[in-house]
Amino acid sequence: MNPSTQLIERYYAAFNAAEWETFFGLLTEDVAHDINQGARESGKAAFRDFIARMNRSYREQIVDIVIMSNADGSRAAAEYVVLGTYLATDEGLPEAHGQTYRLPGGAFFDIRDGKVARVTNYYNLEDWLRQVGA
């Protein structure tokens, strides 16, 4: 396994374990985060705020992860399944009442100096809305 693949494996392991200091330690200070069907946020502080918002409304585990990277290790991708529970209503989304969901997704990464410099996440929002009963 190459270093980029190992990095992304550690990224998801830290996410699943809610080891947030380890998770954020894998990111560059200027990390770009492309939110699914949303805007790009820049910087580790913005990513911390995003994760805090997510943790308020969702409990998620990433499973069935397949990681790929290019030859020089500067880019990687992951395909996965999100197992989640919708805990608290997220602004602009349907009311939460503990709905569970199983959602395929993917992410694309830029890697610089052994850290994640960009992550672009994708999942099918319409599928999620259907699963939570919107």
C-alpha cells in the first residue's frame, strides 16, 4: 500500500473512531473542503466547524471503503458506504427523529507533503432525503 492510500485509510479510521485531533492532524492548514452539493470551505478551522455541525446532527460510520491513488501519490479517491443516524434537524433539511440511512458515497483528495490538502465529497442527496422520509 502506498503512502497516499495509507493516509486516506488513517483519515477514515480517525473519522470512524471520532479521534478528531488525529483526524485534523492529517490535514494541511489550508485544506480545501468541497461540501456535497455546497460551497468550498478553506482552512482547518472551517473544517473543524463543519465537523462540529455534522456531529450535532449526524452519527456516521464509513464502511466498505475502497481507496485508489495515482502513481505519484498526489491524488486519491475513495468509494464507500455511509451508515448513519439523523440525530438533530440540520438547517434547511427535513426534521430529524432518529432516522437511519445507508448511503453510497465517494471522495476525491489532493495530497501535499503527506497530508490531505483537498477533499471533495459526493453522495446522492435525493437518495438521503428519500431514506429520511422527506
